[in-house]
Amino acid sequence: MAADTARLICDSAALLDSGRAVRFEVPGPDGQPQAAIALRYQGRVYGYLNACRHIPIELDLQDGNVFDLSGQYLVCSMHGALYLPANGRCVGGPCRGQSLQALPLMEAEGKVWLNVMPD
Ligand code: FES
């Protein structure tokens, strides 16, 4: 994986299915770092900005625990909004119908990468 097109986020083994997310940062539009999460759901890796669509705070309590007890939803620790892990869509709670901002993660060579190719 070329370093100019992809940024290493973590080893693939660090992401267990419906397990703890790996936290990382991406530069925001103003150049300030924004919190982001990488997670695995039903075998696939997904990445999102770690910002609830109700109030833009981090979903977890900085511990990477973003899945609910069923392992089927991402849950906001503040007011309990539920998001679908596979597309980030909110299906329950105060921001129902909105979606987390997805990030282009991919898996190769036993590692998880963020695609940083310019559009
Ligand atoms: S801040 Fe996430 S549900 Fe309210």
C-alpha cells in the first residue's frame, strides 16, 4: 500500500467483529484534528467521524466502545442514538434519519488503511 495514497490506521487483528473501535484522527476542513473511529461489523471494516449527529460529540467515552450490547448497532453514549454499523444511518434516537460521516477505510496486507487519495 503506497503511503501517499493510504494512511495506516491499525492492524486488521485489532478490529474484532462488533468489538471495540480503534480511535484515530483526521484533519477537518479547518485543519484541526477530528476524532474518527474504525470498526468491524459482519467481517467488514468501516470508518466514521466520531461525531454524533444529534450534538457533535464523540459516540464513545474515549474507550472505543461504540457497539450496543447486541453488537448490531453503534450507540451514542450521551442520549442513546442508534446507528447502523454498515452505513452509519441513525435508526433510533434524536437524530433518526441522519447519518454519521463515512470515511474511506480499506483492508489490505493484514492492515486497515484510510484512503487519502485526493478526489
Ligand atoms: S449527543 Fe448523541 S444522541 Fe444526543
